[in-house]
Amino acid sequence: MFGIREVDMHQRYLDYESDDLLVEVKYRLRTKRDLHSTMVDLAATLKENPNKQMCLLLVDSGFSRERLRREWKLLESIFREDVSKHLGLASYRDDKLDLVLGHYLHQYHDRLQEIASQDTKSTLNQVRLSDPDYPGEILRIMILLWLTTDKNVSDIVASDPLPYAQDNPPARDRQGFSITRLEQSIGASYRTVIRALDTLSPGLKQYSDHSVALTAFPRMAWEKFVVLADMSRSTMYYADRSGQPRSPQSLMQRLQALSRQDIAIGGIAGAMRIYQDLDLVGLPRLDLHIHVPGSNTDLSFIRRLDPALKETDVHDEKPSLAIHFLRRKESYFRIDNNQRLWADPVECLIDLLTMRMDYQALQFRNALVPKDAYKWPT
């Protein structure tokens, strides 16, 4: 790999250095906050390299070219001219450099193309996830246990005919749920679980045997989680740019052919499996939940679903596929006779809410729990 190496400059590690060019490569960068903070850090690095060009090279980012142009224009207005003229932004996707922004960066087009193509050969399909959001995992599993074990559970939940694919959820003791069993379920330490449970107050009760259970809906924790659900679940969105997108039903059939034991169907399809009277015609997108108790996962299967699917920003394009990551140790996926896996009802409800399908989410929620059983958020 020509000239690509790590260079320590003020504790910052760059991916490429030459006499006139410095490059940092970022894979699948998706948020405006991360884009801006990275550019600010690179601008600071320029203080020690005033005669070099600095480029942020994005590989398979979640931004469209139009969105990157808007963000670059905003960044240029923030930096002083003597700084911005040495900064640049480039985008690499579909095995080619599709965007180069910056005063002088176009003269490095061929070099950036080679840096990107060489650096992505072994890492393009690998995703390293951020640390798990344990409070979010605890919140969802406690609500799931509430829905599936309480005496007021609806007939729809109680009569689910599908067995669990692997582990069964924790069983309720005489009073609540064992914290030790929750540790096993989440895959975290006792202290981490206790800290996460604290965020559910005042709707959480600890019993004399040190078990715990929800006694009221944790409204504040729930509303906060829904707002940040995409971040907590490291959600990735994909759109078809070929002009002839496959239907979500077709993607589901292709997924089944892969025989993956770590990917479950959620979203609208998952909700309609549980509650077939959901007021909805068609399937606008497919939501998949990947069980990743570790830190790394391989997304090469997406090309097998449809090579035309490319990562996108949900605000710029209407995605046909959403990927969510379930980080707890035990997934509680259900399995049908066709060996398809299905996400739990809590995940499906969150999917509907993040899709802004508020009416269908309310329908689904009321089907899961009788309206007067608990103080659900209105």
C-alpha cells in the first residue's frame, strides 16, 4: 500500500502522509456531529502543517453528495480562509471517488482514488460498533418481560405460537426477576446492570428477595430512548439507487435463502406477524435486527440481498432497508416453520415510532397491552 501509514500528530493518527498531503479515512460516518467534529480536529492538525493539504476521505458514508456539499459549504463558512483553503472533503462509494470538495484537492483526485481503493480491500464490509447502550438494552428487556409475563398481558402476546429460536427470556420468580439472570441476559456486570436499572425509576420496584420488576411504565426513559433510538441501536439505512428497487418482500425472500441465524425481521412485517389487523397497506421498507453481542459484524450479506442497496442518510432519501443492532447477549428472536427469525414486539414498536408511523404504533401498542392496564405514554 503506497505510503499509507499511521502518523502521530498531537495524538491524532492519520492514514496517509506525503510531503504535500495528509489524509484521514473514515468508514460509514453517518452523523453531522461526527462529520463536523472530525473536520475541526483536522483543522487543528493543520497548525503544525501549514503548507500541506488535509483531506477527510469518507468511505461508504451515510451522506448523499448533495448533503455533503451543503455541509462542506457550512464548514467553509466556519473556518478562516487560510485554514479552509488547506482543507478538503472527499467521498468514495461504489468503488470510485464520487465527490471531491476543497480549493486545491481536485489535483489529488487520482491519489485519493488509489488510497481509498487500497485501504478498503480488507475492511469495506466490516463494521465496528460503538459500546453497547446498556440502559437502552435494560429498558427494552424489562418492557419485554413486562409484556410477556404479567397477568395483564394481552391475548395476542400470550398466544404467540412461535417458539424462541435459542434462549428463553428470564422467568419471573415469586416476586420479580433475578438480577443475576438479567446479567446473563444482557451480558454485562452486576454494577452495570444496577446502574441501568436505576434509570427506570420510579417505575421499577425491588423486592425483598432482591429481584426487580416494572410496576409502572418508565415513561421518561422510554421517551428519551425513542428520540435516540437510531443512535442506541446503531441503525444504518440503505436505499436503492438503480431506479428499479426490489420490494421489501423480495428482500425478505433473499434473506431467507441466506439462512442467517443472527438476523431477525422487525418493523412493519414483524408487527403484522403479531397483530395482523394493523391499519397499513403494503410494506414501505424492511427492518432487520442483527444480533451482535460483540463489537464487530460483517455486512457483506447486504450485497447478496441487492447489490444496488447503498448506505444513505434517512433525511436525504427514503430508505428501503433499515439495519438495527441488538447488543444484549440473548436475542429472544422467535422462529417460524420456514426458519425465519422474528424480532420481539418491543423492537417492532420502536421501529414503527422511528418511521413516524404514530397511528400504527398506537394501534400496535394498544394491541400489546390493554389501554387501562398501564400508564403508557399518550
